[in-house]
Amino acid sequence: MTEQSKSDRLTLGVFVAGVLAIGCCAGIPLAAGAVVAIGGFAFGAIAFAVLLVLVGGLALLRRRRHACPSLTPSEPRS
């Protein structure tokens, strides 16, 4: 049996280093993009919920305000 030559080890080392470099260079932006996408979705959901509560509250207040009967001059005041 013969041992691996040094050039084969060097080639394998360079190949592994290249794969790691490409993985890191592609993985970091992908991970950052995933974090931004999840954060944007969460922020959008929170903002939507807040706007929904505000619009619903305003609509409820307007409905209650218009539902109050007004006094007409023909009605006696008590």
C-alpha cells in the first residue's frame, strides 16, 4: 500500500477551505435575510394588530356617539 501524496492532501485541503468559504459567504447573507424576513413579518403583524384595534375602537366610539338620542325642542327637559 502506498501513502497519499502531499499534493492530494493539499488539493483536498484547498477544496475543503473553498467549500467552507463559499458556505460562509453564502450562509451569512442568507441567515441575515431570514432574520430580516421574520422580523419584518413580526413587525407587520404587530402593526396590523395595533391598527386594527385603533380602527375598531374609533368605529365603536363613532357608533356609540351617533346612537345617543338627541333632545329635540318638542321634548320636555327634566
